[in-house]
Amino acid sequence: MLFGLDGVEIGLIIVFLCLFGSILSGFPVAFAIGGAGVVSFTIIAALDSAGLLIHQAIDTGSQAYDALIAQGVKPQEISIFRYPELPRIAEPVFERGWESALNRNISFIVNRINERVLAGQSIETLLAVLMFVMMGITLERSRIAEDLLTTMARVFGPLPGGLAVSVVVVGAFLAASTGIVGATVVTMGLLSLPTMLRNNYSPQIATGVISASGTLGQIIPPSIVIVLLGTLAGDLYSTAQENRAQEAGCSDALTYLGEPAVVSVGTLFQAALLPGIMLALLYALYAFGYALIYPSRAPAVALGSGDPEPRTRAETFTWFIGLPVALIAGMLLLMQVNVIGSQSLDVATATQAGDTASLRTNVSEDCKESMIELHGQAAWDRALAEQEKIEAQGGIAESEDLTEEQIAQRIAEKEANAAPIGTGVATIMLILSLILVLARGIKPAADPKPLLIGGLGVVLGLIADILLIAPSTSPAISFLILAIPYGMALHGCAAAAARLAENELIRVVFPPLVLVVAVLGSILGGITNPTPAAALGAGGAIMLAAYRKLKETGETSAKLIIWATLAIILCILVGINFDLRINNEDVDPETWIAFFVAYAAYLFAAFGLLFSCWILFREGVLTPVVRETAKVTSMVFTILIGSQLLNLVVISFGGEHYIQQFLKSFDNEHTVFLLVMLVLFILGFVLDFLEIIYIVVPIVGPVIYGGSFDPKWVTIMIAINLQTSFLTPPFGFALFYLRGVAPKEVTTVQIYRGVAPFVLIQVVGLALLWYFPDIVTIVPQLLGR
């Protein structure tokens, strides 16, 4: 044994040194990782061929080993860490020689490149990275972030620590827009740091709040970190739970867990929402509290108001808080009492198969014991009772086709029980009502007649839906009935939009806010997966940036982008209200009309997008956006390939198995998870999140995802842990980003002091998630219902 160390341990040290040496060499990281894999494999293979690397493996033929098996210890639980006294035998680190390992690695990396980069299932999810990057870079290069910061500073500036609070708000907004830590920190540093220093803000609080707010892109969706972690977490969790089920003596994870072992990127976005908001609130509360304790270091600043309209406090409360809350609460209340609800008449054309028991009970004795240990005796007894009841009724009923009379009866019953107001109509009317109410609050002294006409149209629309439209009414007839109320409501909203556009806060915040809500809402609401939502975000950012450029130059063609946006909305509304499948056998005329209307809207929207691209290209914005997007996404995919190569090297000499055996030697899985979190935290000092996700997580993932922890909680904890690491002096990446754009009078020590409280806030946030995991799981549970 070389230096008294096991051969596998020496191999891991060599890989570690080669990786960090290649990164510190200054060579591009995307290529340095793959090079580290090649160099480390060469060194390990040479030492193994020279007989210098010897692995001390457990002698599975010894009497001591047989005695443990006889005592009921499972083979997978036996390791040199848990039973160091067992006899061992000397083996080479490459079981079949380095030539065989090299051949296996090359074939595996070719297959993995095809699976992950060229044509595999995960490529669709990874495409979301490209489009989220383009969305963020477009918003950054079009100076929308600068306008947001200026406007928020005017709103929050008069408060103690108001500039710091505005930085947190805009940082959270940019995080939801970009998901790129470096871009957010640099942008916020360039835009806000000089302003804060000019207004007598302490360099510590200024640099601390900018660094911390910039890292929110790690956790607030749509976070690129969560997209990349999610593509791994799904595979790791599924495989780990299948192995866990096999070790428990069960046939599969569904039998053992009682539910599918599945986790998706969309679900992780839902899980990350509350933790991200929680951290942003903690940042803002600290900034406000700091200003109250040290008012001279974070003074209130009046930067002027973009809203000169006078209004009383009562008017402000009524139109901006009271009525909007009442409208939303009223709709939720009416949904609970079935006044508002679905009016769909879709029914099943076959009987449902009988319900199965909550747990599978036809399992082996070993699986039964494991399931009782996992779910509890009460759950097992309940499943047995459910199964006995099913068998007493003749077993699970098979599904049977219904006759036309039975289908018609089901439709009639569903129509009789349908809510008087459809959810779609109620939602549209709620949105229109909120626009009218906010416009009244923006200019309370203006002529109220257009807004009253719009409000009357909303009321008439709801009355018409109750009295004249039944669930069986065709979409065309429903549209004709609602045409006049819709026209009145839109007339009022047109006047309302003109008033809203006169307010600087709404004019600056509303367009990007709508874009973010559209992207996140489609994902969190389960309407679509992250990839189409990312495409919507990228296209929307391009059109928004082009509109801004046209407004700056005063060109009338800016209206074309507005009409293209309306065409997208029209396309969505037609798709919701009409069945556009024209390849069916019987297609009625109204379906054909709806299809051509939707298709025309789609073509016009596509033309608007191409026109926006031309405007940005003409203004010199599109070229750097595309170049930067290509650079970032190329780096991501190159690191993905290089990290796969490095992982294969670790696997080939048994390093992955060695690390996993060490982690499994701890009886308490909380201890294992804390140990992994500590290692990830330390590695975050010197490795970017891409390297950690693709190199470290696949090695430790089978252990931390193979226990009883919720996979969503595990993934979000990892993301926030990396976010904390990127903030921690002296190696935090966010600090280096800010140091690069901070003026010379701001010292590195001041940056370190300023960020220290925010690191403690991150630790507090992790502690809250540790003791209250429902913060992570409650949103997916509610949306799942």
C-alpha cells in the first residue's frame, strides 16, 4: 500500500488534486474538468499497472463474513467502515485492468452524450436552460433592470433603509427573470452601488445587500440551478428508491412507498417558491432593521416621485388594497360554494375500474415487515381492511364501455350540477375588474364614466353567463351572447390602460411583471412544463425589449408589438374555449372558424416576434444577446460532458462505491445529510454550481435521495446551501463578481463585513427549512390538489 493508504483513497486524492489543479491553472473550466478526468485516469492507471495501488476489499469467503450473513445482516450493509475487523483481501483498483475500464468509459460517455446532449429524454428539459438564459440576458441588455431599480428606489427610498430594500425587491425580480447569479450581482453592483454610496449608505450594508440579493437567482424560480438539479434529482431519486425497495425485499418502489418515485423540475419550481420569498423577506427585514438601529448608515432618501397625482389615504387603501382584495376573496368564496366552477361536460365513456387498496398487500414477508416499519402498523392494517372489502365485493371491477343512453344521462347529471358561472369567464372578468379598479386609484379625480361603462360590462357579462349560457351552449353562441358585455368591459379597460400608462411605477414594473407571472404561472399551475414556459419567456423578453427600443426612438411601429401580444392572448383564449382538433371525423363549422382564427393569430404573433428580432438586431442588441446566450449554454453543456467523463473515472476504480459505503456506515440519515451539506458548502468555495451539480451530486445522490427524506426538500436544501456557500467569505463567487465592479474606495474587507450578516440569514433560512420542511412541500401539495 502506497503511503499506508488504500488504493481507492489514493485514486480519489489524485482525482481531487487534478481537478483543482486544472481549475486553478486558468484554463477554461468547461475543458479543464474533462482534462482532469483524462490526466487523473492516466496517473491512476500507471500506478495500478506498477502494482502500487492496492485495494483492501472484504473477504466475502471468510467465516466472519458468513457469520454476519447468518445473523441476518444484508450483504449491501456490510462495508469496511461498518465492520473494520472483517478479514480482507488485496485487489487491484481496476478489477479487470485499466484497458477494460478505459473501453467501458469511452463507450459509456458516447452513449451518455447521445442521451444527455443529442437525443435523450432530458434534452428537452435542458433546453429550458438556453431559453431562460436568453430571457435574462435580453432583459439585462435592454436596460429594463435599470428602470426597475430607479423606480423602486423612488418608491422605497423615503423609508429607512429604503434603497437597500429596493435592491432586495429588484434582486428578487431579476432572479425570477434571469436565474443567473453572476449577471444579477454585476448588474445590481453597476446600477445601485454608486447610488447608495452617493446617498451616504455604509459600504458594508450596500455591498452586503447587493451580493445577497444577487444570489437569489439560485433559488427563486425559474432558477437555472433548479433546472439542472431537477434533471439529476429525478433520475437519482427514482433509481435510489428502486434500490431501496429491492433492499427492503419489495418488487419495486411503488409497492414499497405506496406512491411513484417521481420528481420533476416543475414540482421543484413549486417547492422553491416559498423558500425564495422567505429569504428575500429576511433580507429586506434585516435592511430595514439595520436602518432603524444605524440611521446614519442607511438614511432615508427622497429621489422624487413619478406619481404626482394627489390622493387621500382612504382612496389609496380603497382602490389599491380594499377592493382588489375583496374581488379576489369574493371569487375564491364563490368557488367554494360552487357558484363559480367548471362547466365542462366531458364525461368518461367507460366505467372506472375499482379502487385499489392504499398499499399493496400481496407481498413477501420481508417486504411486509419493511412496509410496516416505513408506514406504520395502522396504515398496513387499513390497507388489509381495504383489500378484504374489495375481495368481498368480488375483486377489482373491470372497466366497461357505457352505452349512448348512459353517457347522455351522465352528461345531463353533470350539467344539472354545474356551477352557474364558468371559471374561465369569472377569471377574465376578475382581471378586467382589477384593471378598472387600479386605474380608478391611479387617477381618482379623472372622469369615471369610461370605467363605469367597463364595470357595467363586467356585471352584465356575469349576469348573462348565469341566465343565458348553459354548459351545453356552444362556444360560438356563448361568444355572441358575451360580445356586448365584453365590448363594454374592454372599452373601459382601454381607458384604464391609458391612465395606468401615465404612472411610472406601473409603466415600468407591469410589463416585465406580466412576463414573469406568465412564465411562472404556467409552470406552477401545471399548465405546461418548464421548456415551453421558457420559450414563452424568451419570446416575451425579446418583444418587450423591442417595444422599449421603439418607444425610445418614437416610432409608430411599436403598436405592431402590442397587436402581436394581443394575438398571443387571442390564440390562448380560442384554444381554451374551442376544440381545435380538425383531424377528427366530424368537425363542425364553428370549430373550423375557431381554428383559422387561432392560426391567423399564431401567424401574426410569429410575425411580431420576427419583427422584434429585426428591431433588436438593427439596434445592436440581438447580436450580443445571442453571443452571450451561446457562450453560457455552451459552457453548461461542455461542463456536463466533462463532468460525466470525470465521474466515469471515479466510478471505474471504485471511488463512487467507496464514498457511498462511507456515507451509509452512519446509522442516522440526518447525520449523513448534514455531512453531505457540509462537504457541498466547502466545495462551493472553489467550485461553481455547475461542477458541483454534475460532479459531486451524482456521487452522493444515491445515498441522500435513497432515504426517507422528501426529494423536493433535499433538492431545495442543496440549492440554498450552495447559495450560502457563494456568499461566504473569503471565497464566495458572488463576492468576486461584486469586487470586479465595485469602485476602488470600497475595500474587500468592507465587502466581507457587509455580507457576513446575510450569511447568518442564510443559515437561519436553512435552519427554518430543516425544522419546518412544510415550507418546501406545502405549495406542491396545494397545487397538486
